[in-house]
Amino acid sequence: MTCIPLHLEIGGAQGKVEGHVNGLAEAGLLGSAFPQAAFLPSKHYARRPAEHYREADRLLILSAAAIASEPIYWVDLGLKNGINLGFFTLRYYSLAYLAGIVLGYWHLTRMIKAPGAPMAQRHADDLFFYCTIGIILGGRLGYATFYTGGSTGIPSLWLHPKELFALWHGGMSFHGGLIGTTVAMAWVAWRGGLSFIRVTDYVSVCVPFGMMFGRLANFVNGELWGRVAGPDVRWAMVFPDGGPLPRHPSQLYEAALEGALMIVIMLLVFWRTRARYRPGLLTGIFVTGIAIARFCVEFFREPDQQLQSFAMRTGLSMGQWLTIPMMALGLILIALALARRPLASGRPLPA
């Protein structure tokens, strides 16, 4: 029978490791086959059959290695989830939504002053109002549809309509917010006699602002953390509700990819190229970029607890499955936009 030596060089961190072991044991992650002798001083060895190694054992080894390298503890960062005004706590998550919407509106007003704009200021004002409603309602209804009911283990919000309005309980869906915003843009375009696809082109340039602020707020709140990280991830963090093991700060990954990177891409494409004269091109770039970023980040993000069994069965998380049609749609929009002649702008068009 093959045996594997388990030799943990943890030195003075042994007490912390034992504390993490106890935490994992209380959480039911340890099997009875795991020997207590595994955490003897470094001069001792614990040997056990290779076939007894399980996922919980791997987590223990990662825990010991991470503690030995002193992981970052989120609580030590001194972050708070809001500003206490005495009678009311102004939460950063709400401020993030507000900052994203206001900054997006400000940038949209700048964009429509440039040549080739498909709308006037009054249309931008309508978009500001209706898209705000679309983000909130769509995000909440999307969460109720994709992340509650069925096999999720969470009672469906559709069966408890009053809970749909309890925004303070949390629960917003990115894909639902995207659908809500799309409906809002369609309404404004139809009402004002505007080209729907050109409206989406201009709005898509402004959306990444909100994406970045929203993910930063997730990090400040210590929520939506990532998967357990290996000892080589020096920036891994121990989150308050994420168990004793260091995890990927996937909120920051999303803020960087879905937010900062997409802001740079969309601003450069709009202001430095003639993309605005090719209807659908900006929208296609945004949808494709966001979908790819989200798909990649999901490999580091911990699936929602109620959907972990779904991810294990299908091999992909719910977020990844929802991004696949987004990628296809974005690529189709890009192909169609490049296949058509650009709009006339009163200036010489590039060859």
C-alpha cells in the first residue's frame, strides 16, 4: 500500500493552524480518517494511505501553507459597509450604484456633444431616469429568476412578491440588470424615434463605470469572495464569512476586468476611432468584452452557495452559462457592424 509523507514546516504558526483545523472540523469539512498527528512538530511525520486523501485534506494543506506565509485578513483592512449618519447608515453599495449612474450620465452628455450623436440632451435625461429604474428592477427580478427557487435551496422570491422590494436584504443579478437597462433603452428609443442600436452604442460606453464601482463596493462589504487560493497567491484574503482559508479577492478581479479595463477599451474606441459611425460596433465590443471578463473571473469566484451543486453537475457556474449567449450576441453585432458601410458624418471616412 502506497503511503505519502505529510511534513508541514509551519514553525510558530502551529497554534494558528490547529485553530483552523478546529474551525474546519466544526464546519464538517474533515473526515475521521484525517490523523491528528499531521500537525506534529516539523521533526515528526504523519503517514497515511494515498487513497485516503480527499478534498478536505487538500484544504488543510493549503490552510497550513497560507497561514505560514501570513495571509491578509479582510477585517484588518478596517473597511466598513457604509457611513453611519446616526439615524441612518448610508451604504457604500448604494453609493456605488449612484456614482456609476451619475458618472455615466455625465459622460453621456459629453458624448452627445461630439459629432455623430444619435440623440439630444433631453433623450440623455430620459435615459438617466429609465435606466436607473431598469438597473434596480431588472437586477432584482433577475436575481429572483436565476438565483432563487428550484434546486437553489432558497425560496423563490416570485412566491413572496413583497420580498422583491426588500432591497436591503441584498440580491442583485448582473444579467437581470443588463436586461432591465436594455428594456429602458428600447423604451426611450421608441418614444423619441431614435435608432435603438445607436442608443445602445452610446450607453454601452458608460456602463463600465458602474461595473467598477459596484465590484469595489462588493469588496468593501466583504461579500462575493472568490474560491480558496493556493499558497502562491500572496494577495489572497481571509474573509469574515468565507471560512478560515484565504480566498481570491475576486471582487477586485471583476473591478479590474469588467470595470477598469473595459473603461479604457470603450473610451479609446469611442474617442480615438470612428466606431460611433458603425451602428452596433460599440455595443458588440462591450457585450463581448464583459462576457469574456465575467467568464474568466468565474473560475476564481466562489459560486453562490445555493448553486454550487449546479456548478459541480454542469462544470460551469450559472454566471458562465449566462455569458455564453452574450459572447455569441456580441460577436454577431461586431461582424454585422463591420460588414455594413459606416454612416456619413460630413467628414472624409477612412478607407
